[in-house]
Amino acid sequence: MEQNPRQEREDKKQMNRQALLLFLCAIVLLGSYPADAQEKKLDPFTISYASVSGTRGPLWIAQDLGLFEKYGLDVNLIYIASGVTSVNALLGGSVDIIAASGSSAVGAAARGAPLVIIASLGHIAYKLVANPSITTIQGLKGKIIGSSRIGAGTDYALKRLLPKLGLTPGKDVQLIPTGISESDRRLVMMLQGKIDATLATDDNLLQLGARGAKLSVLADLYEKGVYTTGSDIATSRQLLKERPRQLKAFIMAMTEGTAYGRAHKDQTMRIYRKYLKIEDPKLLESIHKNYLLGTIPMRPYPREEALQNDIEDLSYTYPYLKGKKAAEFLDLSLLKSLEDEGFFKRLYGK
């Protein structure tokens, strides 16, 4: 039967309306899906740290509490025991950010590497420690003091410290590189009689003390005016140019980790227990006090004075560095932006 022309026109209109509705639905779905997916997508970031000590607390806290995810990052934290190796990993693209001594970044920059320091987790609380039979600074004369590696942070720190103590390396004491970055392993070497003294962190000393080991603490580097850049945050200048938002997000998560750690001791001690493999509550409490309430800055600005010391030390090896200023190796734009936005004030209320 032939359809009524009027009915045919109505049917076509209805079909067109349905087609238009389906088309509009498809547009909405296709338009919204990428936005939703983008909101849920996390930016991958690999971050290395060069020592297992209390100064890394903000990184571990941010990882365990999901703070990196909160700011849009999928972070992979890895431990690389040497600052020099960390720098090579950064230059090779294996990692995006390193937490290592400022001297490692400056030394690489002196060789032409496009590295820049953007933040800091503060200095490492080093002490000069000797075998228990050595009870005075003068008792170190003629002895062997072990650093980690030539050109590493501990090497330069000892070269700055010893003259302040009235000791000349190569004359009064023998300064040798052990090749070992971890101070707990150097302490084992010392207790085995292979070296007579070394630099060690507070937490390593506390750990050995808890096991009954006897040690002589002869000097505190910070008290002697020797400031170390044990945990500066460095990246490549290219990454800073191409991914400033992600780097800023990293600093926000890290700093929020610091704020949380300062305010929540018990929860933070549980995180330290996990990463440092320590069970002694007194030791954990001491680590919390020494680092999160001590050496780790609330606002993660690098200490320019400490970095300037590194530059002056390295200038003997790299003449290019003579006369250079710490500011040339720093980019504080992300920190200043967070300051202007009131981020730190919101975290700490001041």
C-alpha cells in the first residue's frame, strides 16, 4: 500500500530528529571522554635519592599517603647509592629528578651538563666519628679517615672540616676514598679496623648505638660551620622548560609530606620504620626530631651558602667554576610561584 505523502514527510522528520539526537549524544560522549580521561591520567615521574636516611622522609611520606597522586603524578621512587650515578641516570633520561648532594649537580654542570637545582630537602646531619680508642681530635693524627668517593659530598665536607679542626689532609691525616656512599657501611669498615674515622649520619650512629657499638663522636659538621648540600633536588633545564607544572606538583607533594611529617609523629614514625627497617621507638623518635623537626626545611629552598662552598671546592678540579655564584646553578621560579600563591602559608599557617 502506498504511504500518504503527508505521513511520509512526518516520518522523515521523525527519523531526522532521531538521527540528530543520536548525533548530538555522540558529540557529547566523544567530547567528554577525553576530558574525563585526562582528569584521571597521572603523569609518570621517576625520582631517585642517593642515600637511605631520615632526610628522605618527605618523599616516603608523599609516596605512602598518595600525595603525589593528589597532585597528578605517578611517581616511581628509586634508590641510587651514588650522587654521580644519579646524575648520569638523569642525563640519560632514566630518572626525571634526583635528590643528591648539590656538589654532584654542580660538578656535572661544570662539565657542560644542563642541570639545575630547583629545591632542597636540607643538609645531612653528618658527624665525624672515630674508633672508640680515639677520643680527641689530636688523636686522629697519623690515622686514616675514609670518605665515600673523590669529588663526592663527604669528600669535600671532610676537606673543609679537617682544617677547622687543625688537621691537614695528606700531612696530619690520610684521607682515602672508600668507594662506599652509605655511612652505615663505612662505619662497619671502621669497626673492622680498615679505617680509623669517617663521616656518619645521626640515624646510623643511633642504630649502631642501639646495638651496643661504642663510637667516638669528635665533631658535628653543622656546629663547625661546614654546611653540606646532602639532599638538593635537581633536574634538567629541558625538563624545567617543558614540564614546569609537573615539577611544581612534585614540590607541592614533597612539601606537604614535610608538613604532615612535622604534625603527625606517630604516623610518620611508621613510615620511617618501613623504609629504614628500624623498630626501636626511641631511635625512630630521634630520627623524626633530627630531620623533620630539624634539618629538613619547611619551605624547601636550597641553602646558597652551602652550594657556594661546593662551587669553591670544585673550582680546583674545574677551573670553569672559579668566580661562579650559586645562583647560576639554581632556578627558584617554582618555589617563588608557590610562595606567591600562598601554598606554604596554607600548609603551615604562617
